[in-house]
Amino acid sequence: MVLLLVSGVRKNKVDKKTWINIGLLSAIVILSIILLSSEEKQEQPLPRLSEIDQDTITNIDIIRKNLENFSFTKTNNVWYMQSPLQYKVNSARINAMLRMINVESHGQLNPEKHDLKHFGLAEPAIIMQLNDHEFRFGGTDAIDQRRYVLFNDVVHLTNDFLYQQLTTNAAFFAALKLLPDDFEISSIQFPDNSLSLVDDKWQLETLQDIKPEQLKRYVFNWKSAMAISASRYAEPETPATVIITNKDNEFEFVIVATEPHLILGRKDLGIQYHMGSDDSEKLLLKEATDPEQTASE
């Protein structure tokens, strides 16, 4: 009898452990299913604001409430601002606008079921027109700071990376390279001297203590010169100019300032370029200055 009782107790303990193990295994299986299902949901791509092909866009108009409007046109695969200024545009600025049309949409609302005033879309401050496609920019969501954008009668909630760019000034969009890539310089007219290519050799109008290799370096520096930023042109009190020419064209740069950094103005375009801290040494002809050493620093 005692042996039977002991055997029964052991059997109960084994059965209990078995059921516990089965329960734990079931819990693990259920948790794994939940996690896998969650991962599958996370991997599902978000819908896009639109499926418009960026390469088809040739005209961009930015309509701004209480601010001047912008207009851009693509010609021979190069973007230009048409108004309020006329110049070649920084491609990175255009790419940011084009990227907006395929951005992820984190939420969608039917505008007929909501008051657009709540989203800042009743009278939007910014409207971006890409060809015939219109994107209206509203306010931002209070929780995640994503921006409401109305497109094709749907209110989308999108990441906010473009709005501030669309509220800035016209000079912000200017290409920052001073000269075209294919511009072959034939002469540089400085305020107090002139550098010209004569018989394949660079020569100064007035001789100074500058080596021939240094003269070549000035030409190279101008060909490759890139500004840090651009702003609206401001006429200096005593303007001096640098004129860069080739056989077909010339570009005139007004020396707006040399300190604390060089600022070169394009009066004809209405913009000025803010250069690097050492660009005054690289670009402006000065006796006993070695632009090659400055450029390599």
C-alpha cells in the first residue's frame, strides 16, 4: 500500500512537470507567432504621397502667402530659377522638392470629413505646383511634428524636411559654383592688374613678384571656386570688380567684402556669394602671395 502511494505521488509530480513544460512550450510558441506577426506588419512599406515620376517634372512653382513666389524651369536637364531672380539653381535644392512627391505617408484623412482649418490647409501658407500636380502644405501634428500635406483630395501626414526651405529667400536656391564647368578662362581683370593668356603662357599686365606657376594657380582657383552660401546682392559703398572672360563670354564679380571673409556679388543676377575664410588669398591677386600654398592648406 505504501509503495502504491509513493508511486502515485511520483506519478502526479511527473504529470505536473509535464503539464508545466507543455504550458511553457505553448507560451513560447504563441509569443513567437505574435513577434513574427509584428515583424511582418513592420516590414510592410508605407504608402507614398504620390507615384509621380520625378523625371517628368519640368516646371516648379512655389506660391507663398505674404511672400514672393518662386518659379523654376528645367531646360536641357538643367534647372533655372525664372522668378523673382534668374540664375542656375543648386541641384540639391531641386532634388529636395522632387523627393517630396514620393515621400512616405504616415497617415491619410478624408478632407470631406474634417475641417481643414485644424490642419492649416484651409488657407495654406505654401502651395507647391509640380507641372499640373498641386501639393498644399499645412501645419504640423502636435505629437510627432509631421506635416499635413493635401494632395489629390487626401490629407497626408509626412515627415517635415522641406517646408523651411520653401519659406526662405530666393538666393537660397542659387548654384554655388562661380563659373560654369566648361568655362575656359582667357583673362582675369583684377582691380589693379590684369592676367591674360598669351601664347599659352599666363602674363600680368603690370609685372609683379609672382611666379608663373602661381599665376596658373589663380586661374585654377577661379575655375574651381565654390561658395559656401548665397544671399541677395548688396551694393558696396566703393565697389571694385573682377572680370573673368573667355572668347565668348565674361562674368563680372563685385568685391562686396574681403573681411571677415570674401563676398563676391553678381549684380546682374541679384545675388552674392559668401566664400571660405581663405578664398580672398586664393582669388584676389596680391603681390608676394602664394595661392598654391593657400589652396593646399
